[in-house]
Amino acid sequence: MSQTQQYTAPSAGTLARYQMLIGGKRVDASAGEVFETPNPFTNEVWATIPRGRNEDAIRAIEAADEAFQNGPWGRMTASARGRLLRRLAELIARDAERLATIEVTDNGKLMSEMHGQLRYIPEYFHYYAGLADKLQGAVIPSEKEDMFSFTRREPLGVCVGITAWNSPLLLAAYKLGPGLAAGNTFVLKPSEHASASTLEFAKLFEEAGFPPGVLNVVTGFGPEIGEALTTHPKVAKVTFTGSEGTGQRIYEAAARGLKRVTLELGGKSPNIVFDDANLDNAVNGVISGIFAAAGQTCVAGSRLLVQDTIYDQFVERLGEVARGARMGNPLDLSTQIGPIANAPQHKKILEYLDIAKSEGARCIAGGAAAQRAECGKGMFIEPTVFADVSNQMRIAREEVFGPVLAAIRFKDMDEALAIANDTPYGLASGVWTQDIQRALIMSQRLQAGTVWVNTYRAISYTTPFGGYKRSGLGRENGMEAVDAYLQTKSVWISTASEVPNPFMMRV
Ligand code: TXE
């Protein structure tokens, strides 16, 4: 792909009309309702999405349950499940460009990033395809001479995956890879702000040869469709990526049915720069943490902690990069900062810019909606750097989810750690230093599910990902992720010729 290659939105000039996937059929919402989805760069409606409600969720859950209980999926060998996942991976790779274009049109992410993501997502499915037939139980060395015991690792049943708008397909891969490898069936609900790529992706399941009902996709607004998804008795597990508030509601609803839950919520991740760091690399690392994807990432390094000896010069360098960043059409490969994905998020970021200013933070770059010609009618925010931020300000405590950096000073490692850990969140963190001892101590003492040293925003299907504290529950990615989609059954087989005293427990 050349840097100058231009892409066009999938349905330029026409309105795409999407349908849900339930029980292997593409269907409208039962009530026939739809909602419109705008392209955040042009601000024009480009597609309609079914406005599913609880009754549609119930249809999908029943289809997933039928596929789990009675369909060929439940009887399929783990190796055969792996083969289907590998085929799916190949189809995603084949369609990477098309799927990436749809996601960019829907949520404004950069094509340069999405193309990379879509080429990487197949690796998730290859990894978990390989794991499918290695999920072994164990033969237990029983202390009872006449007993043969072993364990089986079995799927949970119907899993509901609820995803956010910032990376719908990547988040779906986090959930479907381990969940399907383990033998579960799924109902997936993408965000109402970016549903199209997931609906398009679902078509590949049919082509790959998955039995009907193994993956179902419903769409709609959380409050209108969420109750059935999180409380229906046939749902065994809910796995969610989104905001802390919605995560809490889902956790409460799922708890009433004693469902398993995995939650990946927001963060206020510290990116910490010591004065011995390679500062060119640190500048790039801080930029990638906060301005990539216009800051709309759960791991955004939105709190920059800089050692006081280099604070002023470092922050000024960031200001320069921010002011010079190329904004514009996300489909253009040379664009560095695209639009904000949706109107409520744009409004929320603008509110935080006002809050930061009223709290006394010093704005050294950006600080407003972008008015540049190349931004057209899109919902853009200028990449923003606030200096002289204290860790008690709201701009340092609450997730903004936009290109807004809050820069805080520290004196030494102890103070950096105290500030970094003084947050309700714990999703990620970054450390920039050339001192190995300091890097190790920091990685040990930072309260976060991920610590990046001299890098930022790196992910892998091989490496567990998830939050400490209020950033979530459980882990996605890596071998550990699959455990959350399995339950253990212990099987006891007596080799004795008779049953001993039936009035006593067999201990
Ligand atoms: O999130 P929600 P929103 C954060 C970010 C952003 C804020 C709001 O700070 O500003 O969340 O974004 C579904 N039952 N993150 O409003 O509400 C909803 O339909 C069941 C961080 O989009 O959490 C969507 O599919 N489902 C995040 C999903 O929950 C419900 C990434 C997420 O929506 C529901 C994106 C209900 N009652 C935003 N209500 C991250 N961790 O990366 C809503 N939903």
C-alpha cells in the first residue's frame, strides 16, 4: 500500500443497509426499526443499522443456545473448531482492506492504523485456532486405590460480547478467538456508534463454514437491548469493553443471574518520562499514547509524568508536534489525526477542555475544536497539551477519551510512583528510562495490568491484557484468556468391584 493511495468510503453516494445475523439468517429488527449511522468525517449518514430491542436479543440468545446444545458445533472435535477458526482468519486477511474501509467510515479511525489492525486480527484467530485442541484436562493421581479420576475442560455455553466503538473488530477478536476455541457460542453486540464493520465481518462466518447460530450479531442501543443480553437465563457469560459506568451496570445485572463476567473498562494511564530517557523516543512514545487514534483508546497515556529537570523542554517539544500534526480525511494515508468518532464523544471532550482551563491547567497546544479547512464538516479536536496539571485536577483523574494530554511534574522515582498510582484506574502505564534497575522497580510497583518500558500501545494476541482496580476484571489475550471461557468437570470412575458402606461419605 503506497502512502499516496487514496481510499473511498464503501457506499459513497448511496445508503448502505445492514442487517443483523441471527441463527445463520440475516434479519431486520423484529419491529422493523432502523437507526442512521453518520460518517464522522463527512458528518453525513452513510448506512442504516437495525434498531434491535430485547426481543431481538432473546431470539439471538435462543439461536446461540440451540447451536450450543443441539447443533453440530457441540459435537465437533476441537481440531475441527480450530480448522474453522483458521479458515475465518484467512477470509479476514483476504477482506482486510474492505473491512478496514468500513470501520474507518464508521468511526473515523485512520486507515493507516486500521489496515494494520485488520492484517493483524487474523493472527488472533490463528493463535486461538492452534489452542483449540490443546485445552486438555488432567488425569488426577487419586489417593484412592480403586478410583480413576480425570478432568475435562468444557465450554460455558452462550457468551454475550458487548463492544465499544473505538475498535469494534479488534475487540470482537479479543472475545471470539478464545471463546470459540473453547467451544462456546456467541451473541455479539457492537456499539450503536459503530456497528457496520461487525455486521460485515459476521458474513465471513457463514463463508468459513461455521454452523448457524455459533455467532449471532444484534445491534441497537444499550438501554433498549442490554437487559436481555445481560440477564437472560440462557446466557452463561458476559464479556464487555466500554465505559466504567456501563460496565458497573452490566456487572450488577449479570450478578443477579450469577453469570461470569469479563470487563475491560477505561483508564487514566500514566506515561512516565525520566530525565535519562532517550528523549526522541520518549516524545514519539508519548504521542503514540495520546494522539494516535485521536486519543480514543482505552490505554491512552493521558497523564504524562515528566521529571522536573526536563519538564519544560519536553512539554514544549510535545506542543510543537501537536501543533504540526496533519489532520483530515482518515482514509488518506498521510493523515495523522482523524475525527472524533461520534457527536457525544466530541461534546464530552470539549467539556473537558473547559474543565481543564477552569481548573488552572496551562494550555500550550490545541484546546479547542479544530477549524482547519482539511477537517471539512468533521468532528475534530485539536491535539491538546495541558501543562502545570496537578494530579488532583479532573483532567488528571477522569477519562477524557480524546487527544488531550495532562502533563504533571515529578522530582524522583518515589514521587512518580506515588502520582502514577494515585488513580482509581489501572489499565496501562509507560516508563521511559535507560536505567534497567529503575525500569524493573517501576514495572514491579506500578499498579496497572500493562507496563510498557521504552514503548507504548503495543498489543499482542500472546500477551494478557486487562485492568487493575476500576479498569476491569479478568484478562483478554494470551493463553490466560481462554480460561475465562472454560469450566472444569471432574469425572470419577470406580474400579472397585463393590460399593463400600453407602452411609458414609467416600473420603
Ligand atoms: O460507552 P458505553 P459509550 C469510554 C470513554 C467514552 C465513554 C462513553 O470514556 O467517553 O466510555 O462511551 C453498550 N446494557 N469508553 O457511551 O456506554 C453500548 O451499546 C448492555 C472506553 O460508547 O460503555 C456499547 O455497545 N449494554 C472504552 C457498549 O455498551 C449496554 C471504549 C459500550 O458503551 C448498556 C469506548 C446496557 N445497559 C468508550 N448500555 C474502552 N474501555 O476502551 C450501553 N451498552
